[in-house]
Amino acid sequence: MPKLERLSEDVRDRMLNFPCIEHDDTPWTPMFKPLSESNVALVTTAGFHVRGDKPFGVPEGRGDTSYRVIPRDTSPGQIVQSHWSLSFDRTQTYRDINITFPMDRLEELVVRGKIGSLSDNYYSYMGALRDVTGLIEKTGPEVAKRLKDDGVDVVLLTPT
């Protein structure tokens, strides 16, 4: 049986008709210096935020395109997840945040000299968006500007 046939009619219809954004160009930018000299930031779509920050919501049923700032020195125990999608299993992430948000692994790479430095701030969005317009038009450019202003050379993007 084809995999789409296993889905409910509603979910199957959403998957088949999900609007995919097409670009005439690519956001890829070649590196101009070695990773060992680069400033690296972490951006995720896992819906993480610092305990006490506003959780991600579900405005108008289309998804929350806002972002949260996670200072690099935040301890893993102070990071919580408010991603609302039921489509993925969070069990392993609850056991070790580094599975989805490899903050400790990046620190280790700096110590080993593989990465030059890390940004003071990381950023989190919520995935599972039905409408990415707000991300493309507002919050994506805001975070890109912040990253550029902070001298970030490389972004590691981790999904939910």
C-alpha cells in the first residue's frame, strides 16, 4: 500500500496540496574563511525557548512565525519546548536536548579548535507552519539581520 494511502483523508489532502515555495535563486553563500575561524550560530525549528519566555502558540491555526532568543550560556535545564505538533516524538529530545539542539556539541567543537567561536545568541522558531509568509516577510529577515550584526559566519539549522 502506498504510504499516502495510510494517512487519513484530511492529512493526505493537506500533504498533497501543501503550498511549496519555489525560489529562482538559492540562499547558499560560499564560505570565505575556514570553519576553524568562523563564528557559528544555532537556529532551530523545534519550538524551544527559555523557561519563563512566552511559549509558541497557534495563531489562526496557521502556525506561529515568531522566534525566541536563547542566550548561548543558557543551561539545557532552562530550555523548554512548546512546539505543538503531534507529528514527532519528543522523547529523545527530552532525554538529551543535544539531539535536536546541539549546544553542548558546538561548545566541544570550539574547545577542539574545529569552530572559531559561537554566537552569544541562538534562535528558535516553531516548525509545522501552514503559512510561512510571516517568516519570509518579517521574522526571517529580522533574525538574519541580528545574525549578521553579531558577526555570524555560519548558521547550523536544526529541524524539529
